[in-house]
Amino acid sequence: MPIIIHLDMMLARRKMKSKDLAARIGITEANLSLLKQGHVKGVRFETLAAICAALECQPGDLLEYRPGSGGSVRA
């Protein structure tokens, strides 16, 4: 997939554990793990906003578009 998720990196920078973030934003640890691994087809803006608020970051700190990384892009 051409979208790369940098959630692990941001968690490490903020010295926060995945389970703490999951509890703080109200999603399961399993769903957060899937997001961290890039095994999701989408993420709600509400969830992205909650992650950004909890980690004090911008969406661009978490997501990167890397062309040619496989997968197809649909409009």
C-alpha cells in the first residue's frame, strides 16, 4: 500500500504504550495494532483526530504517501 503508517515511531517519541493510547482514544488494542501494521483499508477522521490529540501531533506525522509501494489507489 502506498500509505505508510508511522504510529509506532510517534508512540516511541511520546513514550506512550499502545494499550494506553487505545484506552485514551476509545478503540480496542486489536484495532490499534491493525492500524499500526497498516492492515486497515481506512481510518475515520474522528479516530485520526483523537490519535493526533493524544499524541500532540499532526496527521502528516502519522501518515506518509510513498508512490510505488504497491497496491492500487481508488478515488
